[in-house]
Amino acid sequence: MRPGRVQRLLAMFVAVALLCAAPSAAVLAQARSALVIGNNDYSFAPLLNPANDAADVSRTLREAGFATTTLIDANRQSMLDAVAQFAAQLRASGGVGLLFFAGHGVQVEGENYLLPIGDGVKDASELATKAVSASQVVRAMARSGNDLNIIILDACRDNPLTEVTSGLSRIDSSASLFVSYSTSPGAVALDGEGRNSPYTKHLTLALATPNLNLEETFKKTLKGVYQETSGQQTPWLSSSFFGEFVFRGEGAAGAKADPSGQAVEQAPPRTHEAVTASRTLTGLYRVAGTNPDGTSYPGMLALAQRGAFYDFTWWIGRSVFRGKGELAGRMLVVHWNDVHPVVYSFAPDGVLDGEWADGSATERLSLYAAASDATPRTGLYRVEGRNGDGSHYAGQMELEDWGAGVSNEYRLRWTIDSASYSGSGRLSNGLMVVDWGGTTPLVYALAADGRLVGLWDGGLASETATPQ
């Protein structure tokens, strides 16, 4: 092959390679901005760690590619000016914005206030003029129109104001807002005895871990805090953000450290398919779990969405457990007793993979039947089922509306071979729990096509009723 032809081929190859690489470079352009505030030197109740917390979070964020502004022991005007400049920066650059505050925070009548350094707040009536409203900060960031805002408040430490409620109240999240508190709303966080508070200690460890997405970062933080404090403190998470964001990745999609704190090329938050973001979790699930002692258990679960919360009802053997969960991006954080919250991550095919916050037990929820908002048909149904021992049965069932279309109460009568059974059920959120005289109920999910798809015998047995 002649040298001239080789050179032309190499030139063509380079041109094609550059053409293919150009879109990727555009995709990688993303701004990351952070405002970090740590207030220690309160005249009325000094704290030990917030300045250290702010310094360490700032350093970790800079290493993850964030252009970071840090304030230590800031007065109210300095905080307000910094928030205004931060919002303007987000409007100009877009991308991801992150606010971290460590210090005193209080709530009055559902409004959260971040306390600055300076003239002490003597009572609740002075908060509006001497403190910084957290909701105003959130609104300033939201009006910037950027892709994602992350609010982190390690501000639930005990405070000396007797007219305010301990801890912070909930901040409503949205599809572009991720909120994390160092402890549950209304609870008090620990300041810590070392360099950092327990929350910031585990947050910085998680932020420095490569290839963790948004949910994994805060799940790691939650578990670390819960375990270190022996369950005394459980961080709170809330978000409807279903995108993909990695704080510190490797390769093209990850963060590149920049000691100057300037923004560097990053992959933008990616929105999941519409089906993922809009998926409903309400339905009937099979349960497979492992106890802290290593034993396994099966069961069934009814999961119903009620506003921003999710009601969980488990039937494990002959025992019934109840809990309440809340979305945190692509996680559900569920409190089912006063001791062990469970964090579920979304997996493919309608599976929720759960782990106790103390790491001692796991649970997998597999969607058996999604629930719809259809109205069940009254009359006869063809029934096909499977007993817990593996044997099959068939028959018919009659469904009668006992609530006159008002109370969603139903009467059910089965004829299976020569045996007859009867029960009563109540429909709520597309799920009907039927008391038929067994040790555990029969739970139906009302499918969109009108079928009643159910589990009973603690999830070991199943039944499908099809309208005739």
C-alpha cells in the first residue's frame, strides 16, 4: 500500500473518530455548584462540629467536580447574599445545585429556619427577621430552573429556644429536588464527639466513594449513621427524582477532581424512561426475606400509595406487620416499627430489594399483581387457584356489593367442588382484603381487565377470579 493512501485513510479515520466523539463531549458538559454553610459560634448555644463539617463537605464536593462556595460562622445577611448569588449562578449555569447547612435549625408551625451567627434569637417571634427561612432558600434554587437541586440539612441539633418544636419539619420534594435531613423530621440529631457529626462523617465517606448514584450515596449515609448511633438517629430522605446522578464516577460518566473548585465536565442527570418515573407501586407482592439470625421467611404484602406516603401491610406466617414508606428517588424508606427502618431499592421487573438499616436482614418484594383503579364487577367469577401444598383447584365465586357503591364493602361466596366458603372484603386503592375464615386473609389486586388476582395462606397459595 502506498504511503499517500495510508495517510488519507488515517485522516479519514481521525475525522470519523472526532465526528463520533463530538456528541459525547456535548453531553458531558454539565455544571455542578454547591453552597456550603457551617455555623459553630452561636452566642446562645455554641456547637462543636459544624465548621469542620462544612470544611470537609466542601473539600469532598470539590473533589467530585463541584464549584463550591463555603461560609463559616455566617451572619444572616451573609447567608442571604450567598443564597441570592448561588441562585443566580444556578440560573446562569444550570446543571446540579447542592446546598449543605450545618448548625442550629428550628421549626415553628411547620416552617423551618436556619439560624445564623450574630444577635441571638430570643423567641419564636424573631425568627422571621433574624433567621433564614429554609423554604425561601429552596424556592430560590427551584426558580433557577436547573436540572436537579439537592438540599442537605445537618441542622436538627438540639436548641435552646423553648417556644419552638425540636427538629425540622418536612420539606415537600419534587421531581427535581432531593432532600436529606440528618435525622427524622421532629427528631434531634447528635453533634458528635469527634471531628464531625455522625451524619457528616458518613456523608463525606459516601460522597468520596466512586460510582455511587444519588440514592446509593444517601443509603450508605443512612446505614452508617443508624449503625454508629445504635438506632438513635435515622437520616430522613425524600424525593421524586427518578433520574440518574453520580457524585464521583469513573470514566466519561463520572466526576473529575479539580482542586480549584471550578466546574468540570460531567455527565448530566439522566431521566429514566417515562414508564419508570410514572410507575405505580400499588399492588400485591410476594415476600422473600432473611431474618437477622439467618433464617428465611416467605410472605405476602399489600402496598398502597396514599398521597406522598406508601402503606405497607405484611402477612408473614400468622403475623401481621404494618409500616409507612416514603420515596427517596429510586428508593423507598419504610418504617415498620420504632427500631428498624428498611430501605428498598428499585430493581427490574417490579422487584423491590430491601435491607434493614442496621444491615442485619434483607427482604425482596416481587410484584405479583398490580392494582388498578377500576371498579370490580358484581356477579359470577370463574376461579382457578393453587393451594399451599401445590395442588390446584377450580370453581366459581359470586361477588356482591354490600356497600351500595359507597363503602366499598363486598360479600363473596365460593363453590369449589362440593365445598362452599363465604367471606367479606373491603376494597381500597385497588386492593381487597377478604376475611374468609382462614388464619390469614385472601388479598386480591383488582387488575385493569377486571380480574381479581390474589394471594392467601401467607403468600404460599394463589387464586385468580375472572368475571364470567
